[in-house]
Amino acid sequence: MVNKISTPVSVLMAYDSKTGRVYPRCLTWKNRVYPVSKVGFHHSYYEGRTLYHVFSVASKTLFFRLILNTENLHWILDETFDNSL
């Protein structure tokens, strides 16, 4: 079931100098830490002059859609998906 959240979250990111890639490693939502086990789709888009990066990531139990605003470097948890049903 897809849940629209649109709430600020804390995200730890990593940078791999060999590949030049940046990716989320874990996020904290509702005082719970979710380690990212897989990074799926990544894309970016502009809204006006602001660049946004969108990451679809998975933990052991949930899928998340995270959005990084590059103007203020704030993260938004846009959606969750629970595949347990």
C-alpha cells in the first residue's frame, strides 16, 4: 500500500569517489532508523531554479521515496510503500 507522507526526515548519505555516486545510507523517521539495503531508481528535476533529487530506496521492511532539495539541502520523505499486505 502506498502512503503519501511529505514530511521532513533525517538522511545519512555516502559518496563513492571511485564511481562518483552519492546515495542515501539510512534515514530516521518517527524516531526510528531505517538502514537502506537497496537504492533503486534515482532521477532529478527542476522546479523553477531549484534542483531536486529523487531516490527510491528500500529497507528490510519498507520502500521509501526520498526527495533532496539542493537549494536548502533538506530531505522530504514523500512516500512509503509496505509490501507486507
